Amino acid sequence: MTVYSFRLYVAGQTGRSQAAEANLRALCESHLPGGYELVVIDAAEQPGLAEEQRILATPAVIRLAPLPQRRVIGDLSDHQRAAYALGLPERPGPTRQGDEE
Amino acid sequence: MNGSDMIERLATGINGFDQVALGGLPRWRTTLVTGSTGSGKTLFAVEFLARGIVRSGEPGVFVTFEETPDDLRRNWASLGFPIRQWESEGKWVFVDASADFEEAPVVGAYDFGALAARIGHAARRIGAARVVLDSLDAVFTRFAEAGVVRHELARIADSLEDAEVTSVITAERANEYDHVSRYGVEEFVLDNVIILRNVLANERRRRTVEIVKMRGAAHRTGEWLFTIDPRDGFVVIPLAFLVPPFARASQVRVSSGNTELDQMCGGGFFKDAIILLTGPSGAGKTLTCLKFLAAGLAAGERCLAFTFDESREQVRRNSAGWGIDLDSAEESDLLRVVCDYPEVASLEDHFIRIKRAIEEHKPERLVIDTLSALERIVSPRALLDFVIALGAVVRQHGITTLLTSAPAGRFTPQLTPSIAGEIASLTDATVTLRYFEYGGEVRRAIAVMQTRGSGHDQSIRQVTIDSDGMHITEPVAGIAGILSGAVSVPAQDRQADPPAPGSAQPDG
């Protein structure tokens, strides 16, 4: 099974940072239950790591694996668009049923 | 809000700019520098950091949105800025915000918190005094939400002011005379705005810098010419206001190279004087210049001559004809002669070359032969600026300076009408050579005007030129209008003999 690996860059413990982390975790739980790893990096505390990836805007997610890498900017409040932009697989199991026409 | 007395300045160190800004940029403030493509924005930004490091060891952060750090290091090495070395010494740090990848899609709200954190981190790490953001347009093209970008950049600008650094932000303008910047950056960098322009006028490039506003701080208004010199970089001219005029007026006299002319001037030129020599071609201007140089060389003075009319070979032949050996004087390094065609460079560049030659050669005498040749390449107004700027430089060094200028035609007695009068008013003395007709002959006359603070010969005297050089003889009596060109012989003098060459009659 493909393991998805994410880095979430935020700047400070702001409401926006917390929202982004919550949204990303919720997305991962529903699309990739048990099959992901997520590291949150606070650019305010570790600016060097943000420098390495040349992060300008935050929150920002980098999908490190699987390749190719993908980047998404924003607090991921729109789950459907966020899942598409991050290239997440369809949600498994019964959760999908209600969507069927 | 009025805090004109409170605004501290940070001298940028950019050549000539701090004089226009009356001391420099407002310290701990952000200044917006805008201009169209190729107007010199990035150079201004690079120099702002580099001059700070070179002049006062002030470390700087360069936030680049457009060019990569590698490009910048390479591009500006030619100006002698060892950016890589400064980086290793902790004096220069790049924050690389250039984008060589496709910008990520946006889902939801975002801000530039990471960028702010990176800039703040870099500035703290080296104790930065100066920060540059170049250029904001690249950010606006990468993020669709212009309102968000403006807001976020404004926040960064604020945080820089809070951090007590002086910063320069560059942004593009679409047109030379239109809105300040393309993306409305001026809406948040309100206080200090500088516009760089690069326009074609008379088929020549003309670069100017204008300080549009500077928060409650005095500065010079209007557009100031600048040039981008391959060695000195960004150079704003004129520098006329650098030197208090006549601060140290010298009472020492030096020889013009012609005894009779010395007598007419009341005992020679003042050592720190600027003398304008006007006359039609063939009237003896170049001869006077050569004798002026020869007198300097004979007194062991260092001499510098710029000729814009003649080739080196012509100058050599001319001087040899008058028994002046320029070659050996040049070999001994006492003399430097520069022969240039006006068209090879812009007037600003000529100015830089002359200024540099003065600083390198350190002459006590300077000759420029002739200003009229330079007038071919610029407007009269620009030539006047040039003379003002040149005047400032030579006065600073107390150099005896001889400038020549030719009227339009051989028998047209007027000076080049445009600005000759104004140029004359900037000089200490004007020596006028003229042709006039008398008794079926063409003769030459000379007059000295407005010698500063000293008695001088008021009369118009005859001049002859023979193989020994120029001889000034007795006053031209009984003829009016030589200088104005409308020669007339008053009725009562009709019977008198025409004035003839004879011995000099100095009368102080």
C-alpha cells in the first residue's frame, strides 16, 4: 500500500494554522486511513526549513510521497478541492455511498 | 503628520543619490523604488546593500522574487561586488523567493507568514541594517489574489519598520509617466517613493531619478540625470550642490601661458578659477589651450586635457607646431591628454570619464576643448547641467580650468546663443576672441570680462598670431560693436589710421 507523506508548513500558532492542520488530518483520515505520515513545521520556529523549500505563503502542504511532489497553498477549507489538488485517492468504503446518484 | 525634524537619514552610499535626497533615505523606513523595465531598479537595490557593506559595514538581506541568487551573484560581480564572499562573511544573505517551479494551487485562505518569518530570521541572523525586496511584481504574477498579496506585503513592510531596518522595495511601472506602479504597491508604501525613468530623447537614452515623496523630509525635487557606469554603477548627476560655491576662493595667481593675457586679467588667472574661452574656429582657442597647458607643465603642475574636436595625431601636430612637446610631458606622467569623439558616449558618461580622470590624475590644470562639440549630442539644458556638475568637481579640487566654446559660425560673433550666457555666469572669467573687419582686413580681437574680485583690463585689444604664438597688442580704438558683431566706425574716427599691431600696453 502506498504511504502518503506530507509536510505542512504553517507560520505561528494561529487560527489559520490550526484550521489547516485539522483539515489536512481530516482529509487524510477519510482518504488514507492509517496510510499516511504528516509532519507539521512552524516556519516561525524553524525558518531554515521553510527556506529550504522556499515557502512563501502559508499554510502550505507539500506531498513528498508518492512522487511527483505536489504543493497546495491555503487552509484547505474546501475538502473536495484540497483532495483533488493533493491527488488523494477516492475515499474507501461506505462513506462514498451517499454520494451516488 | 509632521515630523520633519525627527526623520533620521541613512546615507545610501549610491553615487550622487544622497545629495539629491539631502542625506539619504529615511532611516528605519521603507522606500518604494519604481520604474519601467530596464530602468535600473535592481541595480539600485543591489547597490543599496552593497554600498552599505562597503561604506559602513552594514549587513543586508536581499529578498529576491524574480532573479535567482546565482544570477544576481554573477550579474553584479562585474561591478566589483563580491556577493559570495560577503555571504560567507555574514554581511549579505539572500532570501530566495524566486520561483522556478509552477506555483501551487490555492485552496482556502493563506498569508505570507513563512516569508515574513524567513526575512525576519535572516535579518536577525546577520544583524541586518538594510533589507531589499526585488521586485514585487513577480509575487503578483504568481498569486491571483492581488488584494491578499498587497495586504501581506504591507504587513511585511510594517514588520521591517518595526524591526528597525531601512528597506528598499522595487516594483514595476507600465509607463514612464503614469501610475506609480503596476500593481498599486504605492497604496501601502505610502511615505517614500522614488521613480526611475529611462526615456529616449533625441535618439539618446536619458535616465533620470525623481524623489516623488519622502515622508516629511526635505529632498530635491524634479528629475535628476543618472547614468549606469560599468565601473561606478549607479551615478546621479549633477553634483553641483555638493560644494559650497566659492568656499575657499584662492588669491593665488597662475599664468595663462600668455604674458599679455595675464596682464589683461590683472596678473594671471586665479588658481581655482574656471575660465570660459569663446571664439570662432581659427581665432586662437586651441593655441591658447596649448599655451595654458605648457605654462602649467613648465611650472611642474599636473595637467589634464580633454579634446572633443581633434584626434590625438592632430593635437600632437598642432602642439609640435607651437614648439610644445606633449609626448614627453605625457611620458613623464605630468600630462594626460584624452581625445574623444562626443558621439561615443552620452554626456553623463563623458562627465563620469572626466570626473574619474580628475580623481586619478589629480591635475592642477584642466582643459576642455570644446564644449560646443558636446553640444552636438545633447540639449543646451543638459550641457548647462554638465558644466554645473563639472564646476562642482573642479572647484572641489581647486583646479584651474579652461573651457572653450565656439560660436555657430566663423564670423558670427554671438556665442552659441542657447546657454552661453548662463554658462558664462558660472565661470570666473570669460575670455572672448573675435574676428572683425577693418580697412579691408580680417583682424582678431580679444576681451576679458567679469574676472572675479579683481581689476582687469576693460579694453578690447588686437591680437596677432605668428609662429611664436599669440600676441596681444594695443586696444582697438574707434571701433564699436566688435563683441556684438555689428561693427561700426564712429564718424569722428573715420580719418584716423586703423589700429595697428604694436607693443602691448598693459594698464591693469
